[in-house]
Amino acid sequence: MIHLKKSIPLFFCLFLVISSRGQNCLHPANLLCEYLENPICIDVKTPRFSWTLESQRKNEFQSAYELIVSNNLEQVHEGKGNFWSTGKTPSSKSIQVKYAGKSLQPFTKYYWRVKVYDLKNQECWSEINWFETAALDPQDWVSSWISDGSFNPARDEDYYKDDRMPLFKKNFRIGKKVSSAKLYVSGLGYYEGFLNGKKIGQSVLDPGFTTYGKEVLYSVYDVSTQLKKGDNSAGFMLGNGWYNPLPFKLFGRWNLREFQQTGRPCVKAEFHIEYADGTKEIIKTDESWLTAPGPITRNNVYLGEHYDARLEQRDFLTQNTNEEVWKPVMTVPGPSGMLRSQMQPAIEITQVVSPVRIFEPRKDTFIVDMGQNFAGVARIKVKGPVGNTIVLRYGEDIFGDSTLNYLTTCATQIKKGGIKGGPGTPETAWQEDRYTLKGNGLEEWSPRFTFHGFRYVEITGWPGKPTLKDIEGLRMNANVAKNGEFACSNKMLNKLHEAIKWTFLSNIFSIQSDCPGREKMGYGGDMVATADAFMFNFGMANFYAKSVQDFANEQRPSGGITEIAPFTGIADKGYGDDSGPLGWQLAFPYLQDQLYEFYGDEQIITDHYEAFKKQLDFLASRSMDGIFYWDISDHEALDAKPEALTAAAFYYHHLCLGVKFATILHAHEDSTLYANRAKDVLNSIVRKFLVQGTGKFDNATQSAQLFALWYGLSPEKEMTMAALMEEFKRHNWHLSTGIFSTRMLFEVLRMNDLNDIAYKIATQPDYPGWGYMINSGATTLWETWQYPESGPSQNHPMFGSVDEWFYRSILGINPLAAGFEKVQIKPQPAGDLSWARGRYKSIRGPIVCDWSIGQGKFHLKVGIPANTKAEIWIPAKNKQSVMGADKLTLDHDPDIRIIGMKGSYLVVEAGSGSYEFVSEDFSK
């Protein structure tokens, strides 16, 4: 539990410390290359550089910069770049500076630094950072894909039998002192690497899930300290992952093996070693490696992992090799996709979760309550006889008789009721792990190549009775940076914020999934609904760039974008050629747009512009009367869905993004074309769906009115808003919205300064609403407003868009220019809130807002990073009622420019620094 009053002021103090490190100059810091600090995995030929700026002084801006890149460290110390030197470049640009020097070489370390000039032409150098290139072209690879030479069964039912996963090893000798060593590796479906008996790196479930026929990810590890002079032993353990899935039919219809390139587990790896004498060597996977069957007998991302410790190869991680067991590998073609460096954060074990209780609903059947729903696996410590098998089954809930409830997990989508999963599918498709003991004292184990969504673990087969010390949960997620903090005086909202963060982290592995215990797939609509909330909380730049590429990889020949990516067959209410519904297709351009807004990333738009144009042409060819009439619509709305209206509005959104992207890229003809199409679509929507003179659209539900208001469709805006308010009154200020209009609701109310209404809706304690979830004991968000005891999951991000409201409205932090070059801080106090505090770590630095109400005064503290302009909105009675930190009116502050009163706010403009304001005689 967060101790709010004590912990939250720390991040305001942190901003003060960060922005005043004792630098007398404008100091460049936090140097990033492709959003990464000192990366060793760069496979783009023109990487981008970004930095933040720090200063003790207010209103500090960069007037120019000089950036140098060299493969010689001494030269960089001297301020010289033999690969690139921009010279003094007049510009305030401090993000997304694109490399334009000599051609970079593969597998090479480059050093870089930047000098910046302030408005007085004072200069200051940064510290020296570096980046290392990986493979820049396919021909840079010299290794082969290797496998154990086995084949998949001919019959579907045989996939469910034991199938020991392969181990690979190679012993080699090093005769010189190692200066540096990197491992470049991809192993499908998943792999773990070992060197001299120790695991390489901290990542799990590597590499990320992609469309293997188009793209395969590899990772880079620095193994300099693990290699040694003399004898060395390298090894890999492989699992099926998404590359070799079981052939069951999801929802009785979709077999993953029919929609993705699949194959037997295989690995491709290269150790690049540089010795102290300057010579180099590559140890690569080839026919010289050996393979043997391992102790993992079954593994699947849905159904779990079976591990028989009696089958462990004791010489796997040693120099010894039993030649009767270890046989030569086979080199194989491997997947056909292009190898690309895995730039998004690796999946790691990010937290150990301790159980809160264990009970025994039936004899020798134990239920462990972790106290928190999350994604990952369990780890056990056990002592028992050889051959004893322990079975772990996972669920999000328990039934009334305290037994495990499996109905919100993958069981209901694989085989339940009328759903037939196909030949060989287990009668109940449990999330189930099994461990068979070797009987050699205390044994510790956790699954390697699966993950589950759960709060409860059922244990059977345990020798004796397990205790709270014998089992723990391992939370897994992409190890994204924590970029946001929020807390306020409302305890329920704080609990909701924590539940949302747990939900979000449960659903970011290598894709943003809908749920970790059931489908585990990358649904585009869910991303559209929640991407902004994710971005306020976490560093999502490289993660969402990978998501965009996933959709690009799956673009249909006709131009349509799939509902999910990587594609596994699901195409509900699409428009032919396996394309998805419009709200889900929207993810492809929408994520690009948000990467631009949050990070100033134009490159993502450039890279995918032709694919987006192809998508827009496809949609134009499928429209009827210029619009669309069917869609999944506002998923999980409680009222009848305005299907045709939402489809048409989503098409309008695509076209508006077409105008925006074409304008950014100076494609003027395209901009005109899409603007004309958008105008025609808008006119068609108004003509077909507006009931003239009433402001009501389509069926006039909350969803319909919100779509009209959020997209600016209504020529009768005031009446449309009034109709929306009537709908909320009719529902006693409760939601009936689905995943899209829920997000739209808070944005519409924010833009109309109706935060009291937003607060009333968000804090309703009963059904339907978030308060109902929290008060029902939910520790993550549900898929539905109703309590999901059977079918829908209990760990679903799509209603988490309310977290965006915490940042955009309660704290009031919003970008006014791409990449937060200009920011608005407009806190909107609401209801009985007496304080709120938080920050967002933008690509330019931390933006802080801390406000409180007391004794008739509104106190506001704001922190703005250097090289950033801010428009600060202070709730106020009038201009004279607002004082600065010196207790003087703002007319006396030379660092602030007063814009004037706008409604109930005094608006001022300021540059970087920390500011305090007090609004006297404040009343809401």
C-alpha cells in the first residue's frame, strides 16, 4: 500500500534535485539512442538521439547544439567525431535528432556526446555515452539455425503427448584474455541461454512474439564477464512458445497453426569475442553443436509446462559430455522472417509476490491465495520422494465452495459447452504446471516457457502440507520504465490506480494483450482504448513501435489491417481478406499518432506511411455511400450499440489521421485528398445519424452521444451535450459505455470543464462502475462491468482508460505540441478532492503538478523541464487573487507572462523551473 502523504512529495523534491544539480550552464543529461541508454542492440542505420536539459535557472532554452559520434573514445573526449559531427547547429531540437554521418558498421561500438548552447550562447558538454550496432544487414549473420532434427506429429491428438524439449551445448576453449564479448541470439519459440553454468541475462519468454514469416526478433547480451580464459561451455534450452503451438481451436474455430508460420524449436546464435590483443573470434551455432532431450516434457503458452527433474542432463552446463546422450545437431532453414533486434523492453520477473493464505477445501487439495491477480508463474520449494509429481493449477477466482474457479481462464475458450477444441484437447483446458521430483533434498522450481493469469494456485500431490514459505508468485511483464505517478485524497481512486497498474503490467509481455489467462492476444481495439493511459504510466515508445510493426507485418494484400497482431485468425465483423473491424484496424495509425504526440516521433509515421495509404485505399474501396454500417462497435457497452455510427466515426478518424500524417510529411496532394474524403464522411454521418433539432445521434445512448461529441460530428453541440447529460441522469449518473466511449467520456467532460460530473461518474460505489469492482475485491480490472464469474476475464486493461483522466484532468497534464515541447497544466479539482499530486516523465524531462485546497485557498506547485514551454491554468476568482511564492501578485514575476482570465482560470505562460501559486478566496 502506498503511504500517500509521505511518499508523494518525494517526486516533487526529486524534480527540484534533478533540475538543479549545481550546473551553472544548461546541462544536457539522460542521453538516449533510440530511446535507450547505452544500448548494445542498434540495428538501424540512422539511429536517433535525444537528451534532456537541466539548469538551476528558470526559462532555460537550448539555442543550438553540436553532436559528435566516433568509434574512438579519445577523440570524443577531445570534442571530435570521426563518424559524425553536426557542428554548431542553431536549433532548440533535443529529441529525435537523426544520425546523418558516415555509414555505421555492424557489431561496432560508437561513442557520442552533445554540446548545447543556451540563449546567452553559453555552452556545456554532456557526459560521454555510447551505442553499439548489431547486425545491420542479413549478410552480417554467419551462424546457422540448428535443431535436434525431430519432427512434429502428423495427427493433432499426438501434439498433446510428452515431447521433450531440446537442449543444445558447445564446449570451446579460449586462449587469450577477453576484452569484450556479445551474444546475438534468437531461439524459437522461447529460449534461455547459459554460459559456464549461469543463465545469460535476466529476460524470460524470449524472444517476443512476432509474425515469424515476416520478422524474427533476436536479443543481444554482454557476456564479457561470463567468458573466461580456458575452457568454456555454452548452452541453450528451448521451448515451444508461439512458434510451435498446440493445434487446439480457440472458440472452436481458430487453430493458431493455420495462421502463423510454425516449426520445431530451433536456435541461432553468435558469440562475438574481442580479445585484449585486438583480435576477434566468433563462436556460432553450426553443425559442431550437440543436442540432447531435456527435462521439459510438455510446454504451451496456454496449458502450461511439465518438468520431470529425473530427466535433467547433469552434464548440460559442464565441460563433460556423455556421447551416448549428446548427438550432433541438424542445421535447418529456420523461420523465413527477417532477423531484427529486439528493441522493446525484455520480459523479466519484475516482482516476487508472497501468498497471504493457504487453505484446504478438499483433502490433500490446497489453494494458495496470492492476494493479488497478476501474470506470471509460481515458484515452489519442496522436498519429497523421487517420482512424486506436484500439480499446480491457476485461476483468477474461487467458487463458493472455495475450490479453484477456472472459468475465467483459457479453459472456456478451448473446450467448454459447445466449444470443441479439436482432437486431443484435454477435457478441461487448465492452466496447469507439473513438477516431478528427483528426490535429491530441497528442490526449487518454476516454469520457464509459459505464463498464466491468476490470483489462486491449486496444489495437489504435495508431500505433506505446503506452507506460505514453500510457494511464491513471480510476476512477469515487459520491464517498462515507470514514467508516471499519481495520488489524490480519494482512497478509492488510489486503489483503482493501483489496480489499473497491475492490470496494465499483467498485459504487456511482447504484445499488449487483452488478458493474460485467457486469449493473450494483441487486440487493436483494446490498444486504441488504453494506449494513452499506458503511456502516461510507462515508457512505451519502443513497445508500441513494435506493436505498429506487428500490424504492418499482418497487413492483408488488399491493404486491410487485422483485428489482432500477430494474427491468429480472429476477424470479427471485418471487411474481407481477414481484415478487422474498423475500431480495431484503427490501432495501426492511432499508435503512430500517439508515439508522435508523446515522443515527437515522426519516423514511425514516415516508415509506415505507404502501408497506411494502402489501408486508406482499402477502406475507401469497402465503404458504402462513403461510410460503413457494421462493426464490433463500442465493445461491452451496456446499452444497444450504435454499430453503424461507430463504424462511420472510426472511418472518419482514419481519414483525419491521413490528413495529419500527410501534413507532417508535406504530402500536400494526399492531405487534400483525405481532407475531402473526411468532409464527405462527416456530412454523411450528420445526414444519416443526427435527428435534426434534438442533438441526438443514432439511438442516443451514452455511446452514441459521446462518439458524436468526441469526434466533433455534431453541428448542434450544445443539444448533443444536453442529450448526453439526460442519458446520465436517466442512469443515475452511472456508465453504460463500452471501451471506446468510456475513454471519450472523460475527454469530452475535460474539454468542457465538467470535471465534477466526471468525478461523480468515476467514483460511483455500485454497479456499473469502477467503485463496484474495487468494492467487490477486484485487484485488477474486469473485462465486463458485471462481475465475471464465468467466461470473461478478471484481468483486462480495456476499461483502464480512466487512468488517463487522472493525468489529463485531475493533474491537468497535456501536451500542446508534439513530444511535450509545449505543455498545458490545467488541474481540474472536482467533488470532494482536497489534493492531488503526480508527475509525468516526458521525453524532455519530468512534468510535475501538486495541488491542494485548504482554508479557502488553492495551492499549486508546478515543475517544468528545461527547453519546454508551459501554459499554466490556475483556478482563480480573478487575476489579483493569485499570488506567487513570494506572496506578490504575478505582475511582479519576470519569469511569467500573464495571458489573462479564461473562464474560472488565470492562464499564464512560463518556461522551465519550479513555480508555486496560491489562489486566494478560492471556491469551486
